[in-house]
Amino acid sequence: MLEYSALEEDDNMQTTWAILLSNLVDSEQNIENHVFPYILSQLSKDEFFPLEAIYNKCIARRLNLSIELENFQNEKSSKTENIKRQIEIIKNEIQSRKSISQDSWDTQIWKLEVKIMELERSIKNLDYEEINLKHSVVKFETIPENLFKDFEISNVIRLGLVKEVKEFYAESQTLEIPIDKDDEYVSGRTYANVDLEIEVDSTTEYILTELGELFFKACKVKN
């Protein structure tokens, strides 16, 4: 590690080397990944500092979302209980109306049953919202396409700090071919649908990996 750091000429990167060294020798931090000095030696300042900013953004986002999730979970229980009480009240009202109503199709009862379905749906929406928040907390940070040059993105991928993620999707095109028919058809003709060849396309994005997060955590001053 000392050999790697001795080759560094940039002042800011030298500071990073000093932080990494102090963190590695701190037994309380329990940093067991000894590949970090090698990774740092393979990064230029134009690669390190933009990725460090991405990591800082990731940590800030997760902190804010974690607080939002905790507040949501604290309120969710009371909201759910409140909705369930409303449902019970409406169910009792329905039973009361059924006992006195002579109409087999009471519109008021139908409206109350619809209200129950809406309230039950709102409970499910709370569950979905909690799942989405949990997913957002653990989601990896996306790296802007224009942040690095091609050789730089290749280098950080090689080091395992960044990963390329591709998503494929297919679209088929349908052609409507008119076919003449007898006069019994109103329009005088109908159409036959012919499926053309499927077009396959993809989207590419780059994300900061778990190794990347651990690396930049090791390169930051311990709070």
C-alpha cells in the first residue's frame, strides 16, 4: 500500500490514501478487503472523485428514504387500524339496512359495499407503498451516461466498482391488410392482421456496485 501511495502526485488523492490507510489499520472498522489499495492505485482523480460524489449521493438518498420509511411504518399501523374501524362501521350499517330493507337491490347497500372495497384497496395501497419505499432504500445508485469517457467507464467496470446493466424488450408490429367481402358487411370489407418480425431493443445503464460502495466507504473519514 505504501508503494502504491508513494506514486501518487495529486494532493487530494494523497489525502485519500492517508484516509484509506488510517481506516485499514483501525480494527474497530473491521475492513477485511485488502484489494482496496490496489483499486485506488488503478484510479485517476477524474474517475475517483466523480464516483465518490455518486456514493455520497447514494448515502444521502438512502438516509432520507430510511427516515421516510420509518415515519411511514410508524403511521401505517394507526392508518390501517383506522381504516379497519371504518370498514366495520360500514358493515354494521349494511347489516342494519338489510334487516329492514324490502328491496332485493338496495342502491344504498351497493354504495356501501363499494365503499368497503375502496377502503380495502387503500390498505393494500399502504402495503404497496411500503414495499416501494423498501425497494428504493436498497436500490443501487445509477451513474449518468456522460459522467465518464469510454476508457474510464471500462476501467471502473474492470475494477468492479461499476456494473453495466442491460434490459431487453421486444416490440411486434402488426399490419392490417384489407380483404374484400360480400355486401352483407357494413363496411364492405374486413381486415386481416399479419404480425411482422419482432424488433428487439435494449436499454443500458451503469450502477455503483456493492464493492464500489464498500470501497468508497473505506476511503472516507470515519464519523
